[in-house]
Amino acid sequence: MRHDAYWLGVAGGLLIVVVVVEMVRRRYLRGRYAVVWVVLGAGAAVLALFPDVLGFAARATGVEVPLNLLLFLGSLAMLIMLMQLSSEAGRLRERTRVLAEEIALLRAAVEALRAGQAAGAHDGPTASVGADGAPTTPGPETSSDDVEPRPRVTTG
């Protein structure tokens, strides 16, 4: 094999490492995935610099063609990453479902408060929503017609 091919492999491995570091820096890639990609890039660079390592590993495992071992290990790595990403997608789908249900409940509560305010505009004070989104209730109100304070209006 020519030396140009070795340096091409080293450059490819180092390019993978640099791209992964930049993606982590820009927060496009999470840390636990970055480790896998850095290991793969470094492994590609090492195999390019020391191609006899792959031949030794192939002989040690009983594989006759070193490239077959490399393809098998690459396929195995891709399968593991695919299973990891599939489990992550399932977890995120469940989390999204729970969050959508919580948002629906909060919207229903806000609409109920708004309906109570609209209906209460003619009847007197009602509950309102504070700056933090939590329902607030006014204190006892008195008017010239009432001798006793009005009861607090609570929302449930």
C-alpha cells in the first residue's frame, strides 16, 4: 500500500475528530454520542498509521481477510448505535406525549379561568391569573350595598 493512502486514512480520522469536537462545541451533538464518534475517528487514524494492527487482530480472531473483520466490526458498531438511537427515540416520544397531556390540562385550566372572568365581569370580582400563571383570588370585597364582606371566590 502506498504511503499516500495511509495519510488519507489519518486525515479522514482526524477530520472526524475535529468535526465531532466542533459539533459538540455548537451543541449539535451530545457528549455521550461524541465519545463514540471520537473513538471511531481515532481508531480510523490508528488503523491508517498501523495497518498491521488490523492484520494481527484478524489472525487472532481467525478471520482470513482483515478487511472482513473491519467490515464486521463496523456493522456491529452501527447496529449498536441504531439500537441506542431507537431507544432514545422511544423515550422522547413518551416524554412528548406526557408533555402534550400536561399542556392540554393547563390550557383547559386557563380557559376555565378566562370563562370565569368573563362570566364574573357582570357579577363582581372573580379569580384571576397572576404573573406566574397561578390562579389568584381577591380578598374580601365590600360595597356600599353590602354590610358584610363578600366571600372569596375560589377556583378548583
